[in-house]
Amino acid sequence: MKIDVKSLTKAIVSEPGIQVQLVDLNREDQIALGGIDSKGQPLFTYAASTQEIYDANPPMDLGGMFKTWKKPYNLFWTGKSYYAFRAYVKGDSLYITTNPRGRKLLLMNGGDNIFGLTPENALIANWDIIAPKINEAFREQLL
């Protein structure tokens, strides 16, 4: 009996419930709650709650470190980018992305490392989300 682990992993990652868990490690844990990219660096153009900054008259003082900073944005306002997040496997790697428009906006405002998982979240993805499903598939084959 032979199990193709790459194909199995690809199928697991494409399951809707698994998709949500994986992308939430990026879009909620890292971006929304942590304000960080996949390298753990701060996303200076992201703010969890930015409506008050846009609505303020005069504009809010964001401090000296933000002199060249673009206005912060929140990807959850419209939900289009947020709900389009998806995870996929290519080769031996897991990737996270969103729709083309949202991807362009996030890369422009958050940099090249906005997509992907921090090392801590990669461990969670591998050992807490994907590995149990792989183990389950192996057990089913053994029975």
C-alpha cells in the first residue's frame, strides 16, 4: 500500500475547513491581530481599526516614525480581499494569496512578505492542522 503524501497534503489544504484555518493564521493572527508580515516585521501601513484615522478632522497625528507613511488601511472594511484569501500547495510549499486586486494592494502596502506564515504559525499549520489529517488518512489505509 502506497500513499502519495504530496497529493494527500494538496487535497487536505484544499478542504474548505482547512482553508479557513490556514488563511486565518495569516489574515487574522498575523495581519489583523499582530500587524506583522510573515517575517514578523510590523506592517506600518496596516491598522486594525482605521476608520477614525480617515474620519478625523484634522487628521490624527500618527507620530514621527510615520512621516513618510501612507494612510493606514484595513483589509476587513470591504471584505473582498479578506474573503478571497486562499491557501494552496505548490511543490513542497504552502502558499497564501488573495484575489489579484487585493494581492496587488496588500503587496503594495505590506511588502513582499505580507503573504505566508511566520515560523510559529507554520508550525501550527504543519503540526496542528495538516499532520492530524495526514495521520488520519494513514490510519484509514491501515484498517
